[in-house]
Amino acid sequence: MNSLLAGLTIKVSAILLLALIASLCLRRSSASARHWVLAVGVVSALAMPALGVLAVDGLGLRLGFPFAGPADGAWFGASAVSGSSGSRLDGLWSALAALASADVVGWLAVTIWLAGAVACTGVLLAGLARLRWLRRSSNRLRDGRWHRLCTDLARSCGLKRGVHLLLGQQSGLVATWGWWRPVVLLPASACGWPAERMRIVLLHELAHVRRGDWMLLMAAEALRCIWWFNPLAWAVRGHLRRESEHAADDLVLAQGVAPTTCATHLVELAREVRENRRTWLPAPAMARSSYLNQRLSVMLNSDTSRRPMTRVARFGSLSVLVAAAIFLASLQVEPVSAAGSAELGTTLGESDRGGDLSMDSMRDGDGFSVPTRIHGVPPVYPPEAQAAGIEGIVVLKATIGRTGEVIDVEVQRSVPLLDEAAIAAVSEWRYAPLLVDGDPIRVQMTVSVDFTLTGR
């Protein structure tokens, strides 16, 4: 479980880092372009486990994690870990590796991850419950100037879904959430707003509805809950929320609103929010003060690109990021704990027919087929052997059954503290059945398992 989590963490981190780098490269482009790239990265990261099912077999990425134990049912690559016994630092490293290889540490890591995921999910659910409470405790505006203006603006923006306008009880709180039945929450003071501010606020919130920003924000929140320990998940979530506000501001300005006018009303609305208790909601909020100065700077900068992303650009970036996500999902990330490699040595065979077979006599022309290993795991270097600086070659005699499984392993040449690791690895190997004139037989093989410490 812990190795599976480590492998997924690497893949998710890679796709999130790629999305962040892509958004950085688009810093001179519009906010909608950066928001789109980040959104695709978030969705791809969430779908990473499912994408692994569609991945192409045969790709492998060998990465070493000195604090990871064997993965459940996974392939492992051989990775070198410094094991020099003459160095105090190496001795400390080996001791930590030995500690981390224990099952209790693995279960502790999984328990901590689950506890953090449950805590983050609980905070998110509490926020969603608050949104539900706000919806029920607010008054819905079914007529009047707010309703008429919202209907006209939604029609002009090409928004086909109906939007519910709610008049809340808290001053300064403007927020939008919902997908099937989107909601725009207005503060209690909205009834006294001038017509110009009404139009700017509604244009901004309808832009969020049109772009589906709330659903993308929920995807980013879900990603953060799962990978709460990953700073990239927090960074992508923050950038996505910020770019959604910039993109909504751009759509407001595209409707002919002067930047100075929009900035003035945004500052006044933010001042009203600061005078009241600050409330966190899992929804886009127009007057969020965390990046207000940056929004104002971008809004008043005439050189800022505000052009929406074209369909060709959307499709191109989507193709690249999805292809990258599928490629990453197909990689076999292989956390291991120590250095160790197994090499097939000479093979001697004793068939059920009573004859002796050698590797030299196994030729297709003689009616034999050479055994082919179809599944194998390399040995895990015992931490106590690392700490003691023990290395060497363990020679084993392995018997391959008629179905290709290793049914018996005997030690021919022993190396203290390394024999059990070599036996455990070879016992998991599987071969294509050895055929003699088309019939499967049993055969004995001599296998050399070489344990080598690097840095010596």
C-alpha cells in the first residue's frame, strides 16, 4: 500500500509540475489560457489511477527510494544505495533504511496519510454544508431589477442554464457555486447598490458560471484532500483559483466596462468584506483579499492579454497534457530498499525422463526450447547486511516445474544474511514451461544472485 502511494505520488507530482510549468510559460498569454492548462492538469492528476488501466504495457521507470519497502504485487527495479560501513553518515543512512523497511513504519505512513486525507475532506464537507445552509437561509430573488438584469446578462453571455439569485444576510459576501442549478449569492447590502456595480458583479459571477469554475475548483479541492502532503497540489489549487478570478475579470472588461470603473467597485466591495467576519467558502468569491492587489494591477495594465483561448489551442494543450498523463501512468515506478541484482548463470537440467540437460544442449534444433523468464523480482538487500557491509554472490539451485513456477530452491553457496533475500526473490520467478519435443518437463537451474554495495 505504501509503495503504491509512493508511485502514484510521483506520477501525480509530475503532471502537476508539468501543468505549473506550462502555465508559467503562458504568463504573457491570457488568464483563460493559464486556467485551462491548470484545469487539465488537475483533472489528469485525479484520473491518474484510472489512466493506468489504459496505459501501454512495457514501459518501465526504475527509481530508487531508500525508505520504501517492497510493493504489493508490483515489479521492482534494482537501485543502488550507498552502504559503506567506514562512514558514519553511511551507517546512519543504513540504520534509517532498516527502520523504514519495517512493516510498522509503512503502516504508520499509510495511517498518517489517511488521517490527513480524512481531516482535509472533513473541512471541505463542512464548507459544502455551509454553502447548503447559505442557500436555504437566503432569500431567492424571483423578480425585481436584480432578476431582470441577471436574465438579460445571462442571455447576452450565451448562458443557457438558469441561475438562482440569492440575497444573503452577510454583508459583502458575493459567491457563486453549483453546476446543474448554479447559485449567485449577493450580500444584504446589494439592494442599495448603484446600477453600475450591479452589472459588474453579475457579469463577473455569470462568467464563473459560464466557464464552470466551481466544478474545476471542486476537482482541485478533491486533489488537495487526497494529496494533502504534496505542496504541488496546494500550489495548483491556489493558482487555479487565482486564474479563474483573472479570467472572469477579463470577461467583464470584454463587455465594455472600463478598467478603472471595475477596479473602483472591486475595492469598495473588498472594503465591505474586510469590515465583516472573514468566511472561507469552497466557492469563487469576487472580493477575496488574498490576491486583490494583483488583480487590480492586472486589471489596470493595458498590455495584459485578455483574448480567450481558441478551440485549436484548447485541443492542442489538452492533447499534450493528456498524452503526458497517459505516458506517466504507464510508467512502472519501482521503489526499492537496497542494491541487489540477480543474474542467470549456467543452467543444468534434470528432466523427468531421466536425462541430464545443460544450457549448451538446449538448442531449438535439438528439439528443445530454452526456458524464458516471464516474471521476476530482484532481491531486496537486507538492511542488516547493508549496515554490516556484507556483499557477495549467493548461488542457488532452483527447480522449475512443468507449469513454469519455481517449486524448490536450495542454497549451493551461502553468504551470511543474504541467503533468505535471494531465495525469496527467486521463488517468485515464473518461466515459460520448458518443452522437450513439445512436452513440458521439469528442469533444475543454477542461479547466481549478486549483492553489491555501491560507494565502496
